[in-house]
Amino acid sequence: MTIGNILSRTRNKASKHATVLLALLPVPPKMLGVAARDARQRQVNNEILCDLMEAIFAPIVALKNSGLEVECADGKVRLCFPRLSAWIADHLENVTLHGIQQNQCAVCEVRPEQLGSYLGRSAAKRDYRKYEHLFNKFSDNNQQAGKELTDRGFKLLPSVFWGLPNIQQSDLPKPDILHVVYLGIFETHLMKWIIGFLKKFKRLQSFDAIWKSLAVYPGYSAPNKEYSRISQWTGKEMRNLVKVILPCFAASLRRPSAVERPIFAKALTCVRSIVDFTLMSQYKSHTDATIQYLEQYLKAFHDHKDVFKEYRKDKSTMRKVREVTARIRGENSEVLNQQRLSGATAAKRRRIADEQRRDLDGIVADIYDEDVDFNFVKIHLLSHFGDHVRRFGNIQMYSTESGETSHKTMIKEGYRRSNRNDASHQILRTYARLDSFKIHEMNVEADITRPIEDELHDKRHKRQVGSVTRQPIGFTSTVETISELNSTLRNLPDLLHDYYRRKSSIGCEVDMDSVKQFPVEICRLLRVPIENFQDVREVTWHLLRCTGTQHWRSTGRSRNDWVWVDSGNRNIYGALKGFYPARLVSIMKVRNSKTGLVDRLVLIDRLYVENSGKLSDITGLVTVTLGTAKGPTGTTEIVVGIKRIMGMAHLIPETAEVDNKRWYVNNRIDLETFNRIY
């Protein structure tokens, strides 16, 4: 249990201990000789669950008239009336708690055959008070009331929430990004459709190679093996998948044939729409425009999802397609044999074969349209996201991720500490004791006098250059002159001379000989603070690595990260808004012997932004390629100050080959990039 008055950014952090463990629900005993789906077993299970919930909710029911005086944080005492405002759970848990059938929505009365359709407006809300009234009639042997309940998808078992004061039961279930989107849509359905699609068009091998070659990014862990070799997924891994699936899918479908082009475009649009819907649903604050975007993405997903329809087929549909295909191909073969015997030309036989192939494709498509649908509950639950944001605020406030994390610390670790004998009581006692200590530590820490945060803000949030804590093997940090580095960084003297020439005022130019004698220290790390999207109180540190030709840790290869560079002109590079991607070549500290100042600089290799930075109409991505010679020495390399480095960029290679020369700018890697490059 937690309290809705606590800020969601605090409540959803397991480390803040804002969630309290109330009870452990037991598994009801199984009746001998009775199946689990038997009505008697279900009746026993429901009675036990209702009795337990009645005991848990008893304090709330007792205070419905008198209220409770609570001392608040401001020192004032207020009369409070606690009420149940949300029950955060997966769909199957809501099915059990609300007493509805498994193929029904706990919020509205949508028909099962309409679950996979985009309705525009939600169906009528469920009226659980009316259900309670009908159930009481059914308990008095009114069969008509029982039939009406069954028609509305009710199980003819009481709901555990009946009797609670001041609640609207249809408002208790909340949208859950983890179970509905990540695990419900992407893992269970969409990725299986995509893999089937890639296999059909022989693109899976390319997808696997690109997947394995992905680079790291703050908050994203790069995979170390092909997608098709991964057998089990966690919620965190699916969250990472959503960040990269669109550009990986686009890269694997590159260079389509004339026949494949419209099919690939439809598949990419479908994936793009659901990815954008997922990212937009994570916004912490919304406007009418963002809610409209949310609904537009959902509509586009429904409009294009038919491209994956054949990958929704079940065994009976596949058997039917095989039988029809075998029969029609046999008939077509006989027709072609007759044409050959009658003296028809080869060109005519090819035309007849092409017509037969198109007719067969149409017949198979009709079978899929008739026998295959998208009517599962998780895809329908997406339609409630927009309405929830309008009524209750951002969806992230009601996250099950903190509950899943707490389950590990509260239940599993408590069980490991027990002696396995009457473990439930030991788990509760262990949790209560440890949680009390943690809360006490947090209170003590909050009382310690600290410096005012604003005093340290400027210092803490500045870019920092330094060497990595664990140096690459064979590297020693030494101070050399520019001329001594000429063997490893051949263009560095010319590039630094060009940098100081651009930086110096008239009459204060620095000659090449002086530049060559400047002391320089090569570093391996640049820390860049990035303000969190819609939460400027916190920053995410981008740790940019540049090892040159040295190996990075135990990877066996070097690491030179992609970065965003600010050109200073927001009117160029289209959707990139004045930023362009580049690869780090070197991070250095250079002491200007004439002024005595130390300049923190980076040497980068620029990429060329294709199509002036315009987003693709199909994928919504910008593509970049190896640039043309623009530097002073005929190279694409340039030296810039660290203030122009705006953070790490995430690029997806078009191919996994070593000589790849084209990349997709992944603007779905985080919310800040998604909001900026659009």
C-alpha cells in the first residue's frame, strides 16, 4: 500500500520506502477430485479472497463516517477520510479482483469481438453498482439477472471491492506501461510478428547482425548476442528494446524491391506508431497537443497492423491455408499442363501462372481476414491511456515497476532469511524491522545540515574532463607536446592551429611553430551533464569515452563514442536543429603557452547529414553518412571546445559490416532526444 499524496517521483522509487507491505495473500486449498476451473473450486477461491480483502479494507470502512485526525508535515492536524483510489495490477489480477471474464476489459463494456479495433471513443464504463444489484437478484434465484451479468462479461461471483466507500470501481484499474505495453504488446505479440515478417522476407540474419552491433548509451545496455538467440526477457530489457527496435527494423529492411516497398513501408509505419505511442505515454506532463499525438499514434498503429495479420495465425488457420494452397496449386498445375499440351507459348503460360499466383495470394488473404483477428485485451487497454491522462494525469504515476522491485526486496529476501517454517509471519516481521531502520536512516540523513543546493549547482553541473578510473592496458597518462603526438594524431597540429586561428582576435594570432610546442595531455573521459526531460531538478551524466586505438577494458576493441556537436546555428540540419553527430577521436587538455590558460578540447570526425536533416516520412528517422573533406587539411576532422559537445548520440549502422558508411540517427533512444528531434 502507498499514499497518493506522496509525489510520484518519490513514491515510485523503491529506495524511498514509500510502499508498505500489508499482507501476503495465501493460495487457496485445492479440493480433491475437482478441476481448477470447476464452479465449486472457483466459488471457494472467491470466498477466501473476499474474506481476506474484507479484513484488509476494514479500517477504511470503519472511518467512512468519522474520519481520522492526521498530523500533517506542516504541523497542522486535519480530519482525513481515506479512500481507495487505485489498484495497480496486471490484467489477470484485475480479472480476479473485479469478477469479470478473462477476455473482458475491467474499465469498459467493450465486446470481445471489438477488442482489436480502434473505436475512437471508449465503450460505456462498467457500472459495478448495477452489477452488485443484479448479483443480489441472481442470488435470490433470478435467472434473468444472471443472464444479464453473463452477457456483460461477469463471472457470477462477487467482486472484492463491493462495500468500499467513496469509490468508482471502474476507475480503480490504471494503465500499466510495464505489463500492457512492454510485456503485453512488445514481448508477447509485436516482436513475434516482426520476427515472422523478417523470416518471410529473408531479413532476419541482417536484423540479428545489426542488433548485436548496437552501441551503449546512458540508460541503455547494448546486447552481446543476436536477437534470435535471446530466449527470455525482463521488463528492463523490453524497455531497452523499445528504444532501438525502429531503427534496427528500418536498417534490416533497406533497399526493398518494387514489390516489397509498399509492404515494408506499412510495417515500418506500424512499428513507428506503437514506439512513438509508448514514448509519448511516458511524458510526466501533458498538453492537449501531446494527448492528441498519443491518440493519433494509436490510430496509425491500428490502421497499419494488418500487415502483420498472417503472423497472428493459429494452428487451425495454418492447417486450413496449407490444405487450400495444396488443392489450388494442384488445379493450377493441371491448367498449365493443358496449356502446354495445346501449344500455348511460354510467355502466355507465364502470364497465366502470374494470374494464378495473384489469385492464390488473394484467397489466402481472405482466409486470414476471416479467421485471424487482433481481439486480445492488452491491445484494447491502450485506448484508455489518453482518457486516463485527461482525468488523472501522467501514466507514470501509477507504475507497477516499483511494486515489482519491492516484491524482490520484501518477499524474496525475507523468505531467504526465514527458516522456511511458517515463513509468512517471518517475512512480515523481517520487512517491518528492516523498513523501520531504513526510514529512520532517511530521517536522520534529512536532518543533517547540508550546503544550499544552489551554491553547488554551477560547479556540479559543468562538463568535466579526466582519465578513466581504470586505465586501458598499456596506457599511461603523460604530458607531451603537440609535435610529439604527430605520429599518432597526424592532423592535430594543423587542426589546433586552425582552432586557435578562429578563436584568436586580430593581432593575436598563434603561429604553427608555437602551437607545436604547446603541452597537451590526452584524456579518455568527458562527463557531460544533461538535464532530465520535464524534470530540470535532476541531470543525467553522459560519460563519453575515447580510447583512440587502445582497447576498452576487456572488450577487445577500442571505444570512441558518438557525440552531438552544437554548430551554433539552429536553422541548419533540419530536424537536428543545428546539431550534427560526430565520432570522438581524442579528448585533450592543451596549455596555451602564450596566455598560460588551459583549453579543454576534443578532436572529432564529423558526419554528413543527408537530405538536410529532413525526417523520413516512413520511419521518422534522419540518416547520416561519412562526410566529405571540409577541414583545413582536407579531412572531416575538427577541433572544438568541450562546451560544444552536447551529449552522447546513438547511431544505428545500416549494416553490421566493418566498412559501413551510413547510419540512422536513433531519436527514440530517450525522451529528451525524442522531444528534440521531431
